[in-house]
Amino acid sequence: MKILIIVNTLQYGGAERQAVVDANALADAGYQVTVGYNEKGALLNLLSKSVKRHMIESKNVIVASVLLFRHLLYNRYDIIHSHMFWAERVSAMPGKLTGHTVIFNEHGLGLWRKWYHIITMKIISRFADRIIASCHANRTVRLQREKLDSKKVVTIYNSCNTTRSTADSPDFFQKGRIFTIGFVGRFSPVKRLGMFIDVAERLKHIIPDFRIVLVGDGEERRSIEEEIAKKNLTKYFHFPGFILNIEQYYKSFDVFLLPSRIEGLSIALLEAGAFGIPAIAFNVGGNSEIIQDGITGYLIPDNDIHRLVEKIVYLYENHDKRDLLGLAAQDYITKTFSESRRLSALQNIYNNLC
């Protein structure tokens, strides 16, 4: 079976990373896989050598659709699997005009979408044979706001790599040497990374020695670093940038913090749990489908920074509780969100549609 997976960019992002994980898993399972993309990025380095690459050389949706249409005239696939809004718009019409089976994969909640985005989604969803939601919260929002055909929309959880790296943590960040609060992800407004500054200002009066490690990059990084410097908090922060092999950083975290105001199914939360790191996040979107409150981590009422800091301090003071939460998280994540489980679900859909 030949699969074309389409994403906008191969820069770092949860949805983009999931697309790469899917491509590699499908290739390992014997499928002929091609990844189509508009923008190169570091995630290209994670693609298996057996996965083919196809560059769609335009960001403009109409031009990109024409380019894809031309590609599909000369290259036949069994499935076109598009991740996120740009890829869905680009693939919908060309896929159907050339007689392909088209699958959309929705990752975020899409609450940012304006009325014209919603209308667009209603129209192009008619060309999709199946729409995959990354979590139940995602599916519910899509059905309510965009009135999608409920028979078309299925939930398949994102997955994480649950294999353990043998790499050591960076020397300076060996767990136990300094209490470390971690984050991995894109530096974008939706993640509310400025909240880490408020957290640091409160913790400096409570915890004698701590560090906040923010792994990733993006549009807000410079402004956040400037604000941290302005408030004389630089010594509490470390910015390693975009890291491909991030296992070593997860292994150094004592607590994982995700302050996003909107989330679908966070890959970073899954990875943190898989490495036995208790997570604290606001109770938004699909976070409650990952974190079992009080069992694998803590869910906090949205924007309640006082409760957030309270839980961080509690886990700092109670090492045994951290370990119990981490072990429970590891067990739950590895059973519920494994790559093999997602691969099996994708294969079932592919086989049913072809």
C-alpha cells in the first residue's frame, strides 16, 4: 500500500512530529511512504531513509493545490493522509479529483478559527473519506463548531516513543542535583510561556535552588528571554533551543509543566509521562485525557497560578510522591498511547477504506 503523508512544515511541532512518527512506523510495517511538505526543518533528520520526500514548493494554498494535483496525476497513492489545516486545504480537491482516498488528521482544538475558517472546513471535509481527531476533546469541538459528519470523525490518540534512551542527562542537569522544572515545545502565544516568569518570581522566595529548562524554539523566545533578563531571573532559566534527541532533557526533569491555554493532545505531555515525569497542566482541551489528576500528575483550573505554584512546591517537598506519580504516569502512557496502538488503528482505517 502506498501512503502520502502531507504536512505544512517539518519545523518542530507536535503535529509535525506525529506525522514523522507515523511515516516511520508505516514504513517499518512495509508500506511505501512519502512525506509531502512545504517547508524543510530539523524533523527531516528524523525521517527514516526508506521514507520518500516530496517538496510542495509554495505556501499559497491554491498554488500548492495545483502543484499537488500535478504530482498526483503521475504518482498514484492508496491513501493521502493530511495533518493540520494547511495540508487539509491543499489536499482535499486534488485528492478527490484524482480519485484518491483522503484522510484528514486534526490535532488542535481549532478554537482560533474564525467564521471563514469554519466554513472552509465544512466545505473541504466533504472531500475527506475520514477525519481523525487526536483526542475526544478534539472530536467534540469539531462536531459542535464545524458540524462535521459524525460518521466520518474517529478518535485516534497521538502516540509517543516509549523506548528508553541510554544517553545520560547533561552533567549540569543531573536529576537530584538541582530541582528542575521542564518544558518541551514551540515558543508560541498559545503555550503561555510567560507564565514561567511568574512561577520563577514566586518560587525564588520558597525554593532555595531550582532551574526552569525550556526546550524548543519559536516566535516568542526572544521576547521571553528579554523579559527574564529585565526581571533579573536569568540564573533560574536555561534555553537549550530545538533539540532532536530530547530524551536526555526529559531524564533531567523533576516536574514537567505545560501552561497552555489551548491543547489538543500534547505530544510533550505524553513524552514526559513515558519517561516517568509527573506533569502539571491546566485543565484545558485534551489534557485531562493524558493526566489522571492526583494519580499521574495534577490538573489545575485554567490560569490559577497560585494553585500551580502550590503543586510545584508540594512535589519539591515530597520526593516520594513525585516518584509515585511518575511511575503511574509511565505505566498509563506506555499502555494507552503507544506507537504500536496508533499504528494498528491507522492500519484498520486504511484497510477499511481501500
